Amino acid sequence: MNSLTRRKVKIVCTLGPSSQTESQLARLIDEGMDFARLNFSHGTHEFHQNLITAVRLASKNKKRPVGIMQDLQGPKLRVGILPQEGITLKAGDHVLLFPEGSTPKSSTHGKILIPISAEIALPVAQDVQKGARILFDDGRIVTRTIEVSPPEIVIEVENGGKLTSQKGMNLPETPLSIPCLTEKDLEDLKFGLSQGVDAVALSFVRTASDIENLKKEIRKVTHEVPLLIPKIERQEAIEHQASIIEVCDALLIARGDMAVEIGVERVPIIQKELIDSCNRLGVPVITATQMLESMIFSPTPTRAEATDVANAVFDGTDAVMLSAETASGQFPKEAVRTMSRIILEAERTQNRYSRHVDGVPDSGLIVHAIERSAAQIAKQVGAVAIACLTHSGMAARTLAKYRPEVPIVAIMDREDILRRLALVWGVRGIVIPKIVATDDLFAMVGTELKAHGWADVEDLIVVTAGVPTLRRGTTNMVQVHRIGVQTSRHLSSFSKSCSKS
């Protein structure tokens, strides 16, 4: 069994200039990329279409399912175009923020003029209160509001620095009324859906209703709803995390904007809380931002970065994400290889430092009882893998909640569902065009696992399925099977005995 099969925590790679050709992407897949993130804050639709095509081709040639995540920009608060050399702000300076493309109406005497994005100027000015902080450039420049005349705001600089074009703004103390989905997002969303993206990430989520609105917009276009992934980065989202987790398919901990919004000192605790909450409900969670930041320019990470990745593994994250490291960095292949090695080493000793699944609550559903039992049985009998026959992927996702020590192999008939499982802890998979309930079902499973390198003759495997029909949502059976040995009772007779009991 190779390292890619052994590794349980998945790797998400952001694509860009350093990872845009089929050959570049093939190298990332070889090193361990499981999911590709397309950042729609940058690039044209044509650029992203070429990326999607290249990912699909590289994935097909490497015979490894790779999911594609469309990351919508959201209502990004930014300054407008400034002089090329930027503007130097000093403590005590007064600054007038006004809509880009307009002429300021307020008095400009004694003030530095800085345009901000026209589409967000009015709602921000209507929401912000006198005395509230406004931060720029990832919090490096700190200002405080001293006057508001919508759509214009006057601020006083507390911590200065050089401000350049298009730098971001944050209002950590101000609940914003700007919708999560902008007109740009809706156009990008239609494009992404037409390309068959496997997941959509929503920026600057505040409440569960933002996810519900995204789902409504998707259903206007298609009934095939991809994974919906809210990015947790604002204080409102942290306050409503429980209801957000309940309605999403996965969660992304966006530590960059989060640190600016709530303070960097709170981020480690919030990360642990979010991961624990997701683990308990079986919701996949991605830990992101600056995980191997130094590898943008260096072939090796810092000790602190290696520790950060390992601690996310110990916390229970399903996936870790690379951003500029693979999108624009000088060492994208090395970054993925390094992350994979750190994960594997952390997983080798994970049981010492991670929580046990004994405290994970059950829903009372049959599939939860079956998959929890499968994890326990596999450990007790020394099985080498657990095979889940599943149509929707739910059985495999449920099993991942109980963190079995052996690989989870999803056996299914839909490649698109398998790609979505590429985000889930410990799950690998096999696509069989048509799965039917036959007497040699378990032998078929054993043959497939053997062919893909997950098992060998005489190995024990645990199989879960829905008998006798194998229909969606019918998981009700767990069986131990020895590879290469005829099953003592055929599936048909086993099903009859189940119906009598």
C-alpha cells in the first residue's frame, strides 16, 4: 500500500500560474493533491475553464479522482486604485474614504483621499459606527472611524504604513449587511455549475441563511447541487457556527481574514472548536491559510509551519489546504510532497494526541450503527480495509466520522460522487459502472480491493452494504470477508436469514 493510500487527511491545492498545465497538475497529483481549489477572486472564466479541463485530464491519466472546488470571491472589501508608489499613512492622519469613480462631497481639507470599491462604499458607510475600527492590508494598518456621511467615511490612522492599490479592508466590530453573493459571484457560479465543479465555497458567511440562499441560486440552474462549503472568517459566522455546520456539506476554516476579524490570538482556539464540532457531526472540515507559507519562496518549510500542519491533523481536520504555495509559489510540487510527509508522520502517532471516537454521538440511524460497528470490528479482527458499497457516498462519510485505523474504500457507480469523497478523511474509492446484488458480491469486492492494492489473498476485509437491494440509503449489513476464500453463505441466503430475524 503506497503513501497516498495510507494517508487519511486530504490535501487541497489552490491552482494558479504555477499549477495550470496538465503536466504540472499531474506532478501535484503524484505528490498527493486530492482536491483542486479555483480562486475566483482572480482569473477569467477562460482561465478557469482551462484549469478545469487540465485537472480532469490529469486526474483521468493518473487514475486518481481529484475534486474541483470553486471558491467564490464574495463581497471583498478593497481600496481602489492608488498611485503606483502607494500612499504612506502615519498615526494621526485623517483619511477620507469615498466611492471609487466619484468626486468627494465631504470637505477634503486636511485629509488624505483614498477611494474604495464603489459597490461596497454605501452599505459599508451605512453599517459602520463612529469609533469602529477599519483595518487595511490584512490588519497591518489600523484606523478608527471619526465621521460618517454615507457613502463617505472619515477615519483617523492609529497604526500607519504604506497602502497600495486593491488592498483589503476589514471591519472587525461592524456586522455588515452586504449580501454574501454578489452579482459577480452569481455569474461565476453559473459558469462553475456549467463546468461541473464538485464543490462551491462561499466567502464571508454570516449565518446558515447564507448557505440556504446559495442552494436556492444553484437550484435555479441545476438539480445536481455540489458540495456547499462555507468559509468561516467573520465573527458573525463564529457566533452562528452550530447552525451553519448543520446545513453545510463541509466547512473551510479561513484563518487569514479570521485573524484580522477576531484577533490572531483567538484563531487556534476557534480552529479546535470548529474541527471538534464538525467531527462530532461527521462534516468534513478543511484547515487553510499560510500552512506552508514560506515554501512560496523556499524548498523547505519552517519548523513552526510543520508543527501547524501536524497540529491540524491531531485536532482532527479532514483536509489541509495550500494557497499561494501551489498557486504562484516557486516550489508547488515540493510543497505538496512536504505536506503529505508531515501528515503521514503525524498520523503515525495520532492516537496519542487525538481525541477518541467513543464520545462521538450517534444519530440513531441504522447506517451510523452499522458503520460504527464496522470500524470496531475491523480493529478487533485485524482487517486491512473497510469496503462500503454506497451510491450517495453517505455510508463512507458516516464511517469516516468514527476514524477507523484502516483505509475506507468506497465502492460506487458514480465518478462525480467519488470525487466529492476526495475531501473526506480516510476515504479512497473504486468506481464500478453497475453494482448488482449477486451471490458473489463479496468475492467481487475482494477482487477489486486486491486489484487496486488495498488487500491481498488471505487478508481480512470488512464490508458494509444494503442487502438485498443495494439501493440508495439502505445500508443495513456488515460482514467480515477473507480475500480469496469462498463466502460461507451466499448473499441471497444471508438476506433471507436477516429478513427472518
